[in-house]
Amino acid sequence: MDESPELQLLFHRLNNQLGIILAHAELLEAKAPDESDRTRAAQIVSSALDAMTTAREIRRQFGSSSKHSSQTKP
């Protein structure tokens, strides 16, 4: 991928932040005292995983588009 160092850093920070959210949500889910709290924590886990997938897809799309744009430049 031909990403700028700044963009790589932003994706790295985003993935770290989402990883922290995911870890805490998984702990909440494991230690939830009742089914209602487990369900709420599971929704956070699912959303964090979705956000990580979305970030990966954005990075992949951006990497593809930056390769195409650099190939079309003289």
C-alpha cells in the first residue's frame, strides 16, 4: 500500500482504540451479572468488530485508489 505515514498512523491509532473498546466489552460480557447486561455488552462487541472490519475495508479501498491514482499520474 502506498499510504502516507500520517495515514498509516491514523489507522494504527484507530485499530488500537477499537481493540481497547473490544477488550473492555468482552470483559463486560464475561462478567455481566444478568442476561440483559450480557446482551448489551455483546452488542458493543459486535459493533467494535464491525468497526474494525470497516476500518480495514476503508484502508484497503484507499490503498487501491491511491495505487490507481499514482499509476495515472505522469
